[in-house]
Amino acid sequence: MKDNYDFSQGKRGAVQPIPSNQTKLTILIDNDLLEWFGEQVDEAGGGDYLTLINEALRDYVEKSKHQDNKKEIKSA
């Protein structure tokens, strides 16, 4: 380990830029849900639990849209 480090060329902010189609968000999530997603990542041999949560939310939204479409067809 060095005695001194030169941060004169350092930049503040996120190390990785956020993709334009995503928003940085802080949420509270129940521990048991977070543990479950973490277990899924471990069982798959690695990955990102945030991606799994995003996929689960997207699946839920798509199924909800499908259900809403069925309701509209039945009521017509």
C-alpha cells in the first residue's frame, strides 16, 4: 500500500454510468424477498439479483396487461 495517492485526476460520481433506459432508485424490500432472489442467483452460479428483480417485475406487468386486455374483451 502506498503512503500517498494522487486523486487530482479523479472524478466524482458513479463509477459506471446509468443506462438511459433505467433510473437509479432506492427502495425498501422485505428481507425474505431479497434472500430469495439472492438464493436464485447463487443457484444459477452467479449473476445479479437486481436483474432478477427487474425481470420479475416486468413479468408481473406483462401478465397484468394481458389480464386487463381479457377484461376489456369480455366487457365489450
